[in-house]
Amino acid sequence: MEKLVRFSGADLAKITNHRSGEIKFGEKMLTVPKDADVFTFLNLCDSKYVLFGVPEDIGVRANYGRPGAASAWSSAINSIANIQHNRFCKGSYILVLGTLDVAEEMKQVESLDYTITEDRQKLNKLVEKIDKEVVHIVSTIVKAGKIPIVIGGGHNNAYGNIKGTALGKGKAINAINFDAHSDFRILEGRHSGNGFSYAYEEGFLKKYFVFGLHENYTSKNVLDILKNLEDRVRFTTYDEIKIRRQKHFHDEMIEAHEFIKNESFGLEIDLDAIPNIASSAMTLSGFSVEELRQFISFFGQSKNAAYLHICEGAPDLGEVKNNHLIGKLIGYLVTDFIKANLSEENRINKIKVNF
């Protein structure tokens, strides 16, 4: 793993705010020892969840979006390190693996203009380069029997998560995407808008459900593609649930789970689906933070939940005084997933969910 920048115990200590009488996640989360082999340590350690960051926004730039998502990892890990370690959730459940080294690639994109065809092709190639590294790291985590929690970065990394998990498990997986967009655009070169379509085309994605699609921002072409693939690709729109109230939020979660539950599946969360969250495609209309947390808790209970990916949050695009809030939100989502996934019942289809 040459492109992995390992997170160390010293790194955790620097960002943990120690306080007498309290125990923080940063004091209990594991890291891979300096001289240890990553795969060997992953297999031997007790932590079930492996935290991994991809601090880039190259895929976003290649998709005509605003850069800034590269800053989410730093904000998130600072917040997660200072969550209270208690009986509700323990820092020892988590191994902080580190981040993908994308410094060179991020430097290269500074001079590129996505409106220029040649530059956009260069951006696509850089995304492909990142894809290979994400696939390798995610597959290594999965082969060790652990559950990756990936913090982006752009939604382009869904491709690496899906392919890496499929390779780690030896078969195609399903995915559910909480998103305002399908990210199922045409295969025109890799970017943040076609991670799922590439994974589907290459046989790594078996079934795909998009939860909360925004009707105003989904092209006729994409809708036609989704309709033609409805045996394996389905969606529900935000407008159907929250505006016209033709469907019910909890009922749609149950239906989505029925569609994907029989195979391992990835849980994809795009923060641009939440109003007023700084992101490349920020919105003023969308599901609430509480609904997103309920969504993660609901799907996290499934025995087939294979990974969690939180992406597109961009603290650098937010208010300077409050740019820590996206990291705090990500901390809530990570612990919601872990709490649900470690539930003794651990069978979403056998319990009645009441919020």
C-alpha cells in the first residue's frame, strides 16, 4: 500500500482534546503500528470498522462541480476523535487506517480547466488513477473481514468502494445511494457523476437503488436509462416523498431494502442531499439531518451492510467560523452506522422500525 498515508497514535493524540474525567474516541481508536504489516494487523485486530479517508475533489472538478470536498477528512477525523467513548459507542470499535496520498494529483489539477476538453481528459485519467488505489485499499479491508467506513472526497469514489468490496467478497454487490443525483451518467470518462454506471457496466454492481432523487436535476437521458434497467436499478424521488407526499419515507426505506437485501450492499451517502450543507452541489431543499441519520441507522442494521461511504461534504466552501460542523455531522453518521450495525438483533427484516 504505497499510496496509503497511515494514521498514527501520535496523530490521534494531537487532535484529541483530553479532559479529566472523560474518555474520548481518540484515546481508544486503534492505528496500525509503524512497523506492522497492514493486512496482517487488519486480520489480527479486534476492531470491526476501518476508517479510511480520500481527501480529493478531482472527480468533482471533472464533473463540472465546485472543488472543496478534499477538506472533509480533516474536519471529520478531528470531530470523531473527540466523540465520547461510552456504553453507547466505543472508540475501540474503530481502526483509523489513514488516507490515500493524493497530494501529487491535487497539485496537478490546480492548473487544469474542466471547460477545456484536453484538461478534462487529464482529470478523467487522474480519477482512474485514484480508482485503482481505492479499489486496492477497500478490497484489502474487506478481505480481512472488516467493514470500511470511507470518508471522501467526491462521489467518484463509489466506484472504488463497489469494485473493491466486490473483489474482496468474490462477487458483485448491491448499493443504495442517499443522493439528490443518480450518479449514473454516461461512460464519458471517470468523474463524480458516473461511479455507479461504470461499476454496473463492468459487472461489480448487481442491483442499485437511488433514494431521494431530485426530479429537477435528473436529465431525461438518465431517466430513460434507469427505466430500461428497472429490474436492477430503481429509485424513488425526494419530490414524491416530501413534496407531493405520494410515498412515505419509512415505507420507501423498507421497499429499497427489499430490493437490495439479499446480497452484500454498500451504503452510499452524498451530503449534497441535505439542505445548507456546504458541498459541490449545495441545495436548499432536501431531507433533514434527522432523516439521514434514521436512514443510516435503518440500513446499518442489515447483516449485509458491507461498507459506509460519506462524500461530497466540503467544509472549505462553508462559513469560516462554522466549518467544523460538517465534520461533526460526519461523526454522528459514523457512530449511527456502528451503533445500528452492532445491534444484537442485526436483522432489519425481522424488526419493526418506529422513529
